[in-house]
Amino acid sequence: MPPELNGILLVDKPKGISSAGVVARVKGIFGVNKVGHTGTLDPFATGVLICCINQATRLSRFFLKGDKVYEAELVLGTATDTQDATGTVIERLPLEGISEEQVREMAARFVGAITQVPPIYSALKHQGTPLYKLARRGVPVEKPARPIRINHLELLDVNLPTVRFSVSCSSGTYVRTLCADIGRELGCGGHLKALCRTASCGFSIDAAFSLEKLAEFSGQGRLGETVIPMNEALPFMPAAVVDDMLAKRILNGTKLLEADLPIPPRASEQGVFKVVDPNGRLIAVLAESSATASYNYCCVFSAQR
């Protein structure tokens, strides 16, 4: 792939490899140094991992707050220290008296705006050190509960002790903690056995490529076909189309006033919008400025394919 090709790549992450490991594989397959992902998946998890390539790495922050969709497998009656199947069992409780109807009723209680305590085995940091490292040293640190949102939770199959479900949720949601919380509220405990991210920021797993498929495309000289151009990668962001003259001013970092845009777009929920040239290429992301009738530059992109 030419180093000037920029955009996002949807990888169908396999089980048994870290998100950082996927990034390293993508760097090797594409022959580039600048690749980053926009949301970690644990090694045992699979599914959509958005990777940003070359200049698109500067767009990573705009994907971090996007909603995610997962399919998960919850096992009731067994709790682990990591809240998933990779951990040590800390409690086993019987399921007598727990029915499918009770499970469905309890799951429904978690839909909406709720708070969640992040797991002590997570990549969140305490004084610069990831929580999972502290937990492994025997000094677990519990972070305070924080607000999350469960948009939709559908039970796909209930065959106790196993419950398979689909969940749409806000960024920052830990599905393993959701599993543990449902189990705790049912009085029997529970843990996450399997997890697949089926969508991220509106991008579906149906459009994702396996690492093996990417290697195959590389051998055929077709890697460019797998990369989504930067403008198309931001469908959730309002756009302002500018002429060549204004595009040059923006590329030079000239102060931009509201009056400079013929039709100022509405900003996204993040308070930003994208600027596109007449050829449909992304040239900048701008933010509204409340102090003056102007815009702040979030990022500007040089000539690109």
C-alpha cells in the first residue's frame, strides 16, 4: 500500500490476540508505521476493531465515544475475579429457583442510563499504572462508579446456566461487568464466557476483514480496496464543502470565521464538523468556538489519496 493512502480499516479480530497485536500485524501487512486502533478488545474477544492508517490516526479520538454492539455469552452460577472466563473462580452458587423469566426481567432492568464500577482487571490507570497490573500484584484498586448507557439488550437464547444476548451500549461499558452485575442481582453470580463486537461507531462486522483475508489482498496488490477513505469514515460528522480557494486557506491554517463558510454546518454531538474539498477529500476537522465567531482547528490533512 502506498504510504500516502489514508483511512480506516475494519478488522475482524480473532480470538487469542491482543488489540496491540492486531495493530502490529496490520503494520506488517500494509508496510506502514502509523496504525492505531480506536477501542481495545480483550485477547479472548473477537469482532470489529477499527484501525486508523497513516494520517487517519489523527481521527482516532472521534471514534472513541461511539456506541458499540456486542454478542455475549453469560454463565450464571459462577463468579471469577476477572469477571470473565480467563479468571480464577471465586464463587459457585446454585441456580435453584432462578427461571428464564427472572433472567429476562433482571436483564431488562439494566437498559437505560445506569452506573457501572469498572473491573479491577482493566486497562484503566491509577496513578499511571493499569489496574490489571496492580491487581496482579495483589493491590487491587477499585475506581468509582461511572455513568454508562445500555441502549438495547436482547436475550437471544437462555439455556441455564448459559445466557446468550446482544447488547448495544455507550463507550466505556464493560460487558463482563454487566454480566457480573446481572449475576449478582440474581443472587447467583455470573461471568462472561465469550464476546464478539458486532458493530462499532456504526461500522458492522459484515464489512470487516480477517487478518488472513488482508494478507490475501496484499498478495494480490489490492489492499487499497480494504481501506475506507477518511471522509467516508466519518458519516456521523456534518460536512462543509468548500471551494479550492478556501481549501487552500484551510490547509495553510488561516484563521477561519463563521462568515467564511457559505453554509455553516451544524456541529456533531462532539461540537465538531468536517471540511471537504470539491473532490470529496477530507481536508480538516473544525470545532465551534464559543468565544468568537470563528472556528478552531482540530486537525488539518495534507495532500492525500
